[in-house]
Amino acid sequence: MKVSLRSPNIVMKLSRLGSFHQSKLSFLRSFLKEFKDWEYKRDLFQLDEYGYGTAVYSFKKVNRVYSLICFANKLNEDERSDRVIATKWDAAFTLHDGVPSKKDIERLRNEVPKQEIGRMSFKELTLSRANKSVRIFNHVIESLSNGRQPDINLLSKVGYLYRTTAVYGSGKFGLADRFRIKNREEIYGPFRLEMMLVYLVRQFTFDQVNHVAKNKNPKKAVTLDPEICRNLGIGNSTGLGMAPFIVNHPTLLNNWILARETALKSIREIKDVKKKDIDLFLKCLKKSLKNITSWNTDSEYQKQKIKSLFNDLNNFLNFIEKKFDFSKKFVFNEIYIWLDDNTDEECIEYVVSMMMEPYDHIISPLVNLMSSEEEKYFNIPSERTVKDLKNILENKYKEILQIDFTKKENNQNFWFISKNKEEPRLADRFEENGSELEQPLAIARDVKKLYEKLSVSKNSSTIGKFLSKNNDLRHVVRRAFIIEKFPYSEIQDNTIGKSIIPIDMLRLKLSFFGALKFDPRSDKWLRICMFQGAPLPEQLKNYDEHWIYNSLN
């Protein structure tokens, strides 16, 4: 039996994309799998009694070394801010290519804490900073210094000791350009170096609290229990800065989604599903219910999503335990069809992620296809005709072309770069000033505009000739020729409409990162947790790859 890939008109809707969850395809999980056999080491740990100073951690294999350099700084309470425009942080980090010399560390000590206004070199690969969750951080130190473990219930409500406020890479602020390292097999997957940085930062946070607690009360202090460590991750606050990335990297987006859809198709096509694979799927599913109930959020929107997901999953479990015959052929196809008929998008995509757990032989090859040499696809075939382009739009943007942009609600918002916050923002076109500074992120509107212009152009005319008179539409012409080859490269929704929920775009990207416990603070930003439940570095050589469903929280 052959199963078709799901239609982009279904998958690429924002409500669907905003229902994605982590999976074996997620970058943090593929990073752990890739680096499990590398030698981990803490190379330097020079902190004073208050936890301020320098530390270096590394992964090494054969002649390759990646080193995280940490600078922990004293920060006054009134200086701590997670906003992009902050200038000081509790700690700053860079991932260095190779073993840093004393000279490198001294150079970076002067530059890394400055972040955006500092200057890195080609030896540095990523750059980041983080702030303490002060209440949790202090509670852990107080507990450990008095000879007891911290309150697990309190820790589970937050899930981390530190939260990052940005992670930079690929040539920014002097960092190494991607071309220098893109052919290294171990980091070919997307954002692999960024995942390494965050993972090693997590270990630094544990070492730092142990160190401070020990110095506070040398005779009585205990170290943080490894199981508690394992169930703490790194937090992150993410705003609309992520949204343009999804729009501006169409081939990369396609490859992420295509990998997921190909995995689902392959799993649905398995005729005889082995009992051990069914058992693993069910085990992960049941364990995951505990994770869902541990999500903490004040967002009514997210509370409803969690409630709906929890109810749908319980109905699903009831169905497969009491009514489903696992001896039939094409078990996972039958399961998918039932989910599609009986549950909401959130539950469907949650279970789709879990279907992947038994099938490493399907997932691993797909991970290697999730990068993209995007510049290869930027050229516009100027010799093609207007008719060719019209056909592409009619086939690939069928629903987009039905949107009436003369209606106020379909043209309600605009994207701009905030002067104060220096990052993308969304504003109401009819209530706020600044629409003349609109960023080119309204792809649906521009597609419709392009189609209208093409409709009054001669079919046999070349694209080159068309663009000589319509150069303002060059960006969307390029996108149309990209989607011809990459069907999942485009969001099939209106990104400036009144009903848009921007965090759907954030959730899409964060799900591929491997984020957990989405906690929207509004419809425009949310908090997440990374690596919660993940093995510690010394556990990597022999860890449970399904760790994400084994959280104690």
C-alpha cells in the first residue's frame, strides 16, 4: 500500500504548524545522537566563591575539538533584563573551534560579555548570553549549602536555572561564516552548533550552583542530585524575531517539513508492525501524559490547547486499548486515519511525533536531508514565460489567490523592525503608525498582487521582460519558482490578517529545535525549555534515546 504525502494546503496552515511538537527529527535530539561517542571534558573552571569567573567545556573526537567558553559576571538586580536591548547578563558564552589558548580566552573575556557590540573571530562559531532564574537559582544554592536537595515541585514549575536570551551564529559579529565549516559531517544538521552551546551551558549551570553552595558552607554542602540535574533544562524567552526566519528561508523550511512528512508516510506504509515497536510507541504515549500535565502556563489560549490535547489523548488511548486490533495490517495508517477523523490538529501532530520513536532506520537518513544550500535556488529563470508562472501560482497558491485583500481584516497588520527593541514586531495598520516601514513578510498579499499583474500580461512574454516593468515583485517571483520544486516552502496562510496568531510561527521553529512546555506570555512571545530530561554529558555514551518521555517532572 502506498500513502501520499500530506498536502501542503493542509500541513502549511499556521494552525497546523503551530501544533507541531518535538520529535526524533528535532535538532537537539539529533545533536545528542551525533555527539554521544565524543569525549566530553571540563577543561577549565576558575570561578570565585560567588560563582563569577571563567569555565571551558569541550567535545573532542580524533583531531576535532569544540570548546564552550563561559564568562560568569556579577549583575545587579536592576541590570537584569531578557530584552534584546539589554547590555549586561549573568553569563555570556561562545563556542570556540578548537582548543582555546590563554591568549584566546583573554581576548574573548573582553569581547564575549559585550555580545552584539563585541567582535568575535573566525575561531568562534556561536555566541550567546543567559540570565539566572534568580528565585530558583538562589533556592538551589540555599538548599545545597544546608545539606539538602532543593524542592522538586518548585523546580518543576520553572524547569531551569538559567534562560538564554539569544543564540547567534553564521557570521554575525565576526563569528565564522558557515562556508568554513559546512562540510563537517558531524555538524551538517541544522543548528547543531547552537544545540551544542545550549547543552554545555546547561552543564555549566549545574557546576556553578554546586560550586557556590560548596563555598558558602564547605562542611555541610551537598551536590545537586544527578536525577534532579537531568530534569532541569535551559529556558528561553522567544519573541517575534523568529517569525521572519520562517518566511525568509523557504528551502530550509521545506526540507524540515518534508523530512517530517516523509517519515509519517513511511511509517504509515509499514505493513506488518512489530510488537516491540507498538509497545515502545504505547510506552512513550502513556509517559507523555505526565509531561503534558506538568506544563505550567498562565495563558488561557495555551490552557485550552493543553486541555484539548489531554482529552483527545485520553480518548485515543481508550480507543486503542479497548477497540483497536493491533494484529491488523498497516497499524499506523489505521491509527492516523482515526486521529484525523476524531481529534484536533494538536493531538494529531503530537501523536505523529511519537510514531517516529521506534524507527531510527527511517529517521536517521532524513536528518541528513534537513539542511539547505539556499543560495543555489535564488536565481530566477528569466527565460521562462508569464504563462509558466501563472500556472505555478494557480497550482501552488490556490487558496491564497482566493483571499480578498481589499477587505480590512485581510490587510489588518504589518511587520516592522522596532527601533527600541531592534527586532521584528507586528502592528495594526489602521491604528498604529509606521506602515511605510513595512517588512516584506506579507507573502500571501504579494502573491495575489503578482497574479493580478500576470493576468494582464502577455502569456508568451518572458519573466525577464515582466520583471523589467515589475521589479518590486522580484522577491515573490523568486519564491514562486522555489515552491515549484519545494512544495513545503511556503506558509499557506495570510501573515498580515486580523486572525493571525504569531506564536504559531514561533512554535513551528521551536518544535524542530526540540523545545518543550510552550508557555505563551501573549500571542507574540512565549517561554520554552530545552534539554529538560536529557542525559548529562557523562551519561551520553549509553543513554535512552527516548529520554524525552522519561521526565520526572
